[in-house]
Amino acid sequence: MKNIIYLSRNMQNYQPVSAYQDIMDELKRVTNVFFYGPGFPGYAASDTIDTVIRKSGRSPDFIFQGHRWLSDNHGDDVDSHPSLNLADCTIPKIGFLNKEYVNLIEKLAYFRKNRFDTIISHHHDTHLFSQKTGIRCIFWPFAVNHRIFDVKDSNSGKKYDFTFSGVLKNQNVNSEQSDIRLRIQSKLFYSVQDIPIWIRTPYRKFRIVWRVIPRKRISRLIVSLLKKSKSLSLSEYSRLLADSAIGLNALSPRGLISTRFYECMASRMLVFCEDSHLINNIFPKDTYVTFRNDLLDFDEKLYFFINNKNERLRITDQAYKEVMKRHTWEKRIDELISQL
């Protein structure tokens, strides 16, 4: 087994994205890994990398920098641990590039300044990142934790016809995210300040779960005060996907294919998404259903797949096989370690 030092905040209770902890758990499965950072025993902001190596009690083959190590706050120095002095460390360094729409120039400059050997990104523009840094950059798509999201029975009952849970639209000016979720909400509901109030007549016959995080702070406060929505635990979220027949999937900031695509497929939930070549680059076309960006075919396809269970199951069966064969975190980590 390889010896690894992994620089990261403790992500055990980080609810927004469980993938960061999933990656750490899988690394622990196949390597001798020492986790170091805020929230872990022995952490001190003043430590140098030599001190960290001594604390690890091992001679590392690689040093990994995790997703939440660099700052995502505008105006901050992205490097909150300059005392590490990674530039002078000759051990191979691998860095995860996270949230490519925030402080991207500063993050790439950090990797270049600290002489990283490899950058790993879940974003497809890895060739551009390599050009700007002169560092090898690996495109490493997101995946699914098959130990949490796994509906083995293709005939499992579905309580809900159509489901969405998540942010309506990222408000970062560099996110380049489309307004598709907003337009779909407007199509389905009468809404005030991003808050869905009443479902429109054509869709009342369907069992729809629509859990959204509004764009504006005041709207999020109103939702909280009205107790119209609460954050789901990971187990509650996985149960919701397992209970849903069709799920709305949309591209994340800068066209990122989020973990939701993989989680829906593992849950035998039909991925219903906007048409994009970016999705085609990862999944075979027979594993999901697309609708036009102008939504002209949205109703037709939604009605069809709600009412035609056999056709829906044909696609979700293909998707389940595909995601379990190629897109689990277990397989991602095994492939990454073999590459390195």
C-alpha cells in the first residue's frame, strides 16, 4: 500500500457535499493515509510540511491536498497555510482543484508556485488548467458512494413521480450557470421571491417533491421561518431518491456534472436533464433523458415517462448497470492510484 498524507479539513460532518468524505474514506481503504488539517488531532496552523511528515510517522509516497484546503472566499489569500512551505517539498504533490468558478486564477497560481506535480479536477476544462500552469491536470469526474446509494430492485416502488432538491441558481458572477431550474419552477408553480406557493393546474395530478434553496437571503429566511423546508440528512436524501421515479438534473456551475447524476442512476431514478454535449461525454445516451433548453418538449417527455413505467425502467436499468460498473468512488480511487 502507498503511504499518503492528505491535507484537508475534517469533512465528517460537512453536509453540503458528501463526496469529499467519500473520497477520503475510499483512500483509507486502499492506502496508508494520514489525514491532517483543521478538525484532526495534532493539527497546528504553524506546522511546516516537515513537521507534518514527522507527525504522520511515515515516509509518504504522495502528498494530497484535499478539496477544502484552499479558500473559496473572494478577496482572501487562497493559501491559509503558508507555513507548510510546500514549494520546497520534493515529495510528489497532488492537488484537488475545487469550485473552479471561485478564485480560479489564484488557485492555479498557488499550484504553480508550490510546484505541484498533478492537479485533479472534476471539471472538463483540464487542458486549459494545464496550459495555464504547465502542470499535468487529470479530468476526474464525480461519482457515487454505492454503499449509500444503491437500489438493487428494478421494480422497487416509487412514492413520487418527479423530484428536485437543491439550489435554484448559483449567484456567483463567475458560475456561468443557466437559469433552467428557475424556468422549470416557474412552469410548475406559482412562486413569490423564488418560493413555490402553489402548483399549477396541469401538474396537480402528479406526485411532485420540490425542495429548493432560493437565490436571495431574505427568501431563504422566509422559507426557514415558515418551516417549508429543512435540510435533509444524507440518509433522508438517499431515501428520497430511492422513492422517486424521475429526477430533475441540471448542470452545476461552469457546466459541471454533479454527483446528483450518479446518485440518481444508482437509485434507479430516471435522470431527466437539459440537453448538453457535456453529459454525452460521460454517460451513454441510453442512460438518461434530455429535454430542450427552451422547454418546448418538457411536458411531453415528463408525461410520457411518468405514464410509461416499462420504458422508464428500461432506461434506469441501463443507467444503474453503467454507474455501478464505471462510476463509483471505489472505482475512481482505484483508477487514480494506478495512474499515479
